[in-house]
Amino acid sequence: MGTTRVFIHGLESSSRGTKGTYFRKKYPDMSIENYPGSLEERMTKLRRILSEKRDIVLVGSSYGGLMAAMYACDNEHQIKRLVLLAPALNLEEFKPYLNREIKVPVILYHGSRDDVVPPEPVLGIASRVFQNLSHHIVDDDHPLSETFTSFDWDNLLGD
């Protein structure tokens, strides 16, 4: 069984948003689901989808980044790599994870002009929790609308 690629959209997005559409076209084997409802409902669905998977490359955008980070903290043994796009780690829901030390590779991209999720506090939180963190501030907004497609996705999602 090879790498399992998963994308988790943000709070006000869906699997049919810009990123989901991009991934679906470029990586047809990627799991791209809709995650509606409360955080607990979303996490229950994510746990069900990933329960039997291993070697997971988990990509989460904004609120989906929060979900991906929470899942990785609870299931580190299943995760191969975590790619976080302007993750909402500054929300109260991530506080129980602040004393974790996660060793899987984590690549974080955040827009310097993000007015939804502030980059500085997120970097502080990510640096504290993720021991193998690669952090990139790009000249972009919260959705990373100008730079998202320029990221080296073949390498980020590769085996």
C-alpha cells in the first residue's frame, strides 16, 4: 500500500473550492471530501476515513489545517508528512495539543498579508508542537491565492 494523500478544506470552503478542484485535477488519487458541521462532526468523519490508512500525507487549509494538525497529534504513527496552509492553530480547539512534540515532517505555508489567521502566533504554536517544521512566509493573502499553485506539490505530496 502506497502513500495516502488527503486534502482537508477550510471552514467556509468545500471539496469543490479552488484548492480541492486543483488537487482533484492534478492528483486524481487524492482523497478530497466535504467536511460539514461542527469541528467534532468533521473530526469524526476524518477519523473514519483515515482509520485504516498509513503513510498519510495530510494537507489542510485554514480550519482544515487545524483538523489536520489535531489528527496528526492524535495519530502520529499514521502520518508520513503534514502540509499546513495558513492553519488555524491559534484557535482555542488546538490548546490541548500545545504540550505535544510531534516529530513527523511538517511544511507550513502562510501568507504575510493573511488577515484571517495571523502568521506570527501560528508560527509560535507550530514551532512549539512540531519538532520537524519547515515554515514559509509568502507574499500572499489567507487563501494563498497568488502562490498556491506555484508550490512544489509533486515533491510535497510525493512518496
